[in-house]
Amino acid sequence: MAHDLLRQFLSRYDSTLQASEWQFATTAFCKPYVSAISHKEKPIEFSLSHTSGFVACVICPTRVAIDVERITRNLGFDFIAEDYFGEEEIRSLNELLADRHRERFFELWTLKEAFLKAIGCGSQGR
């Protein structure tokens, strides 16, 4: 459904193509993009993210990225933070109460994921 939503919104952004006509390719880091074959009118960038019951999509003429996560997911926050967060980020997380700790973890995580997508690594760049 998320990919159908993307196609529908791309056709709203640029009505020269029907939703089914959009073609995509991927970079070496698995970042999807609109292929030149299907789109010639104006620059177009998009980012798509989804999690259980939620989809986020952004489309614009410049580099863009988005990431979403449900903060109710049960993850090994400390293990993930040790592998992917800097010392200052870990220290600031450890100073927070449990509820705010979870919330802040997901804020940092989604920012990092969106940044990797923006620079072209996608979530494969972790």
C-alpha cells in the first residue's frame, strides 16, 4: 500500500504520468529514485517510510528524506545505541527517565535514518 500511495502522490505532483507509469531504479546503496525513463519534466525527489499502521511520504524537487517508527516498538535500545549513537547521545539518553528515554531514542534513531537516506545510503548504510 505504501508504494501505491507513493505512485498516487507522484502523479499528483506531476500529472504527466499516471500512477502505474512511474518507473524506479536504485543506487548501489539500494536508495530508490525515479528513473529518467519515466520522468523528464522537472527534478523530483521522494522519500518513503512505513511502520506498522503508518506511512509517511514526501515529494519535492530537492533532496529529501523521512523516517518513521512507532515508539511502542520493543527494541534493545541500549544495544542499538551502543552500536549507532555517539557517546554524548548515549550519555544524554541515560540521564532521562524511562518514558522520555524511549521517546528520545526514537527521535535520534529516525533522525539518523532520515539523514542516511538523504545522503543516499538509505537504511542499508547503517
